[in-house]
Amino acid sequence: QVQPVESGGGLVQPGGSLRLACAASGSIFRMYTMDWYRQAPGKQRELVATITSGGSTNSADSVQGRFTISRDNAKNTVYLQMNSLKPEDTAVYYCKASRLMYRYWGPGTQVTVSS
């Protein structure tokens, strides 16, 4: 079992950058697929980016070229580097750990992009 906890959210101006981190307890973190999701007010939660246990990555069309997901298994942490932020990136960002039939969500961190 892992327990993800997100950090790094905040208020940033359009065009700015933030790096989110998701720290997860547990000795087999490296075996989990890690996802970043986001949910804007009044909208459904959407998948932003994924990184597998082997390090393969994928991201949504809306963030390709701007967001980068990475992981540091030695620190049990996954990151989301967000550049060229837009107001429409404003949302609560969640981290999810998945392995076999198990799914573990973090409580989320707020990202607000506004001038």
C-alpha cells in the first residue's frame, strides 16, 4: 500500500511555471504506475500525465510540450513540471498510484493561473 501526498501548488501568472511533487510512502513505490489528474470547477476529473514503473510516459494533448512527468524512485516521488501555464490549467491536481487492482489517490493540491 502507498499513500500519495501532493505538494507544490499555488498561484502563478500566465506563462509561469510550477513543479508539483507527489510523495508516496511504501516500499514498492517503484512498481506503481503514477498518474497526475486535474479537476477544474464544474468539470470532470481528467488525466494529465502518466509514468509507468518502467519509466514510459504519456500526456494529454492539452499539455503536451508544456508539462513533463518524471519520477525518482529513490525518493518515492513523482513530479509534474508545468511550464507556459495558462488560465485554463487552473484546477486541483491529484496524484494516483496504481498497481494490479489497487488505486490510491492523494488529497490534491490547488493550482491557480491568474494575473
